[in-house]
Amino acid sequence: MTAAEPNACRTPDFVLAGVRQEYRRGFPSLDGIDLAIGCGEHVVIAGANGSGKSTLLKMLDGLLFPSAGTIAAFGADLTEDAFEDPGFRREFRSRVGFVFQDADVQLFCSDAFEELAFGPLQLGLPEEEVRRRVDDVARNLRIEHLLDRPPYTLSGGEKKRVSIGAVLTMQPHVLLLDEPTNALDPRSQVWLLEVLDEWKRLGNTVVIATHDLSVAEEIADRMVVLSEDHRVVADGTPAEVLAMRDLLLRVNLIHEHAHRHGGVTHMHGHDHSGHGHEHVHG
């Protein structure tokens, strides 16, 4: 893992203006998104399933492009035409890493070592540097014992570690993670938070799409909420946004259930990760 270069922080890493993305004509997956993500920020994009979180990450990674509006990355327009330039494509891919929600989508090599080595080799790095990066990342992520294992033999949590490692060996400035706590046991979730804390210390940027509100509490500087009609409805610190209980209920990030004590009905709001509640007497 490397620190952000000083020049990388003169402009926001990403600026989205009026972004709309349609999966078919008239059916948006994102609508009217205005958003800037600063260099070194740790941002959680929160929303219920289907709100557009994964679509937003794919757009930041140049895998999807707006039907309307614009996206700039590191001060340059992020367009299909820009990716036709090999120099632009290479530079962008060296600076932005994407960890998919489903590790099986990302893992395709014969063993975990090759997974970690693939990205640096594609960047044209010498074999000695590739080996050094793989060894460093494997040691930091405590997956040395997995390097000779085919991905299909790994558990869900082990696959997640390897998929994250395969991105970290490229030493990107921006790390995009889609539902990173899925398939992780509690110990591995703690490990992930430690990795992200180290990423923050180095001044790198993290954008996480999740419906797990505890992730925002633990690692985010900022929390952006998408509604089920695919718009930004809140943007602030985690403390500010998590205090908006009515809004979180409305966008289906927490739910209520009722029970009675001595003739009094209690309404409890719970987030989808099982953390947090509040009591409303009625």
C-alpha cells in the first residue's frame, strides 16, 4: 500500500454532475446525482438493495457511463472515448482499484498467488517487483498460506481476502469496495477495518457501497444515502446521517417492529446489519 502522491490531491478524485444512468430507456438506476469525492476521503454510499450503490461504484471505475450528466476523475472527463486512449486507460487503472461484491466474479487465475500477481504484471512491472508486492500484501493480509490454493477451494471469507489483495498489489490511490463485509466472519470484518484504517493513514481514498450501517460508524468520514428512487437524499458525517432516523426508515435502511409492554406499544428501529435501535412510545 502506498501513500497518495501530492499532485493527486490538488483536485477532487471524482466529480459527478447531473448524472443519470438508465439500465433501459426510462428506467434509471441513478438519477440527478451531484457528488464530489475528495482526495483521501473515506465515503460510505448507503442505500437499500436496488438503490443504485453498485451502479455508482461501477461508474467511478469506468465500467459504466452516464446516460446524462458528466463524471470527472482526477480532473479529466471519464468517458468511453477517454478509455480508447491506452495511456489514459493504463493510468486510470493504476490509480483506481475495484473489489466486487461477489469475489467469484473477480477471481479467475489458477491459484491465489497468480491472482495477486495478475494486476502488477498487467501494469508491466518487473517480476522481482511483482513478487515483492505479492509477498508484502500476503503478509499484511495474513494469506501467505493460501497462495498455492486454487480460488475454488477457498471459503467465502478467504476469497474476499484474496480479491482485496489482488487489488492492493496494484497499489491504487482509490479503493472502491462493493458490500465488502459480505461473506466475512466477525474476525475478518475486524481485519478489514484495520486494512481501511491503514489506507486512511496513508492518505488514500476509499468509497464503500453498503447497506451495513455499522461500517459507516467504524470507518467513514462521510456518509451519502441513496433513496429507492436512485437519488442522493442525505450527505454528511456518519453521526449526522445516522441521527436521521425518519429518513433511514423511509429509504429502507432500517426497519421497525412493534411489541407491547404492559399495554404500551414500543416501536423499535433496527438497521439491516442488526445494529442499533430506538424506542418510540405510542
